[in-house]
Amino acid sequence: MRKTAFIFATVVLSLIAVSCNRSGVVDGGAVKLVQPGKTLSLSPDASVEGRFAEVLNCFAVQVVSDSIIVFQVPASEESPYHFRAYSLNTLDCLGAFVRNGRGPGEMVSPHVSRSNTEERYLALNDNALGQAYLVDVEETLRSGNLALAETFDLPEASVLDWMPLPGSGQFVMQYEGDEVAFGLKDGTGSTVRTIYPYGSLRGERYVTYLSSILVSRAQTSDICEVMMFFPQINLIDGETGRIHSVAVDKSYRNWESAANSVIGMDTMNHYVGATSASGYIFAAYKGLSLGEMMQGGSPTSIHIFNWDGDFLYDIVLEEDIDNIACDSRSGYLYGFDKTSGRVVRYDLGSLL
């Protein structure tokens, strides 16, 4: 009788383990379904109302040098610059930089890399120019000229996202041949390792479904891939190439049917923004259909993970935000509320 009970218990535990670690969209990788350690609601800090008045729209936000927050804004004839910088100490505007164009010190379509906020430089890649840059924002604002600490040549393959690594290394997410690949390059630009994580989804038609946001871990080559169309994050060990995945909703199991569907108003949009600071990953989550997203005004959850993939906090916000950045010194999380058209911030200092 005891033996039968033991066998039954073993089978049940095995089934539970399988159900919690089913394979996901990453080839051969088990996915751990996780729940938040704590759920709470936060309201924005009222003290910043009326500040950042020049930021009327926002494509990206990033903290650099521990003291400056940078917003990517639409360039126009009236203001032909892609970025506005503000002091995190006074919240005063420090100036605008990176003029729109193809001339010296100009860029066409810069994309902000979500490198960890302890980094000194603003990391950008411009596919139209085939290059990536580390911008010294402090020197740029002081001199009035674009100051580049480092310049990188992008690979000829279609670059989906790019991230600088320590020692002038690079992590490139690209569409290579007929599939999405991760390429790790050393300080000389030579490819050290290429990872093909999505071999089951070959072909250009899957590229949109594999859209994601990369964030980096301070002083390491570790990368977190935050997926937009799956409720899943993938933690990539830059030294070994191993990928550890966690999901926040069981719908991750339906990745194959989702990826083979035509993108439409019923398509689910999960993560919409991410950043990394103080040893944590912050990811803005919606879990809504594209149709619901287009209606606007949808609340946002900020999921906070550590680099082991533990889901520490689910912070519920009423505001409709996507791009986020965290000031590691104060613990303030910044974002842009698309409904009110203003910059908001939240005090996470007691959690970090």
C-alpha cells in the first residue's frame, strides 16, 4: 500500500513539474511558469507634474551617467533634434542633441538600446546609416557637438536590436538567412558565438512575432530578451550562450498556433517596454489584444525580475505607459503616460 501511494505521489509530482516546465518558443528550452512574489498598486509622484514640459511625445527613455535622463522625441522643423536631456537632480532641461539628417553629427532613425542605467553612455544604433554609437551625453551638452565615445559597424544582415557589451563587445539580434539569430562579437568585431534560438520559426513571416526588447546586466555580457507577443522573458548567458526562460501566463504554451496566425486586432500584445537597473529587470506588461491597445488608456503592470528569473513584484499602474527607465540611485521609475501626454514617475525605492 505504501509503495502504491509512493508511486502515485511520484507520478503526480512529475506531472506538476512537466506542466510548470513545458517547452516554449525557444528551441529545446523548458519554460518555468512563474507568479509574482507580491502584487501592489502605485500612483505617480505628484511632485513632477508640470515638469518635462517640452516632452510632448516619447519614443524611448533612458538614464545615463547616473544623473541624466534622456527622452527620444519626434524631430521636426521647429525642433530638428531626436533627444532631450534633463537633470535627475533638478529636473531642469539640459538641452537637445542629435540633429535629424545624414550630415556630420546627425542621425536618421536612431534606436535607443536599453543598456543598464549604470552605464555612462547613451547607446544608439541607426540601421539607416549601418552604424551604432556610444554617445557621451555630458560632453555633447557641454560642447554643443555630438561627442561619440565609440562607433561600431553593424552587420549587413537586418538588425532587429543591438546592445553594447563590456570591452567593446556587441550583442546583435538580427535576421540572418531565414531565421532570427543572436550574435555575440568581441572587441575586435569578430563573431564569438551565434545562437539560433527560434529554429522552429524560420522565415520572414515570423520576424514580427519574435519582436522583443533587449536589456543588459551591468558589467556582464548577460542579456534579457523581453518578448512582445509572448508572455515570456529569456535570460541569455553571454559567456555560455545558455538561455533560461520564464513565463507569466500559461498562454506561452500556445506559441506555435499564435505564431502561425495572421497578425490582427485579436493578436495579443504582452510586453511593451523594459529597462534594467540595480540588478533588476523592469518590464512593462499589457496582456491585451492589439485592438484593445489601439483604444488607448489601458493600465500597465510593471513586472520586476531578478537575473535568476524570479518574478519579485507585479506593480499595477493606472497609467498607459510603455517606455520606461529607472534611476538606480533614487529608485524612481520614469515613463510617459500616453493618455495624458506627460512624463510620470513612481517611487520604487522601498522595493529595491
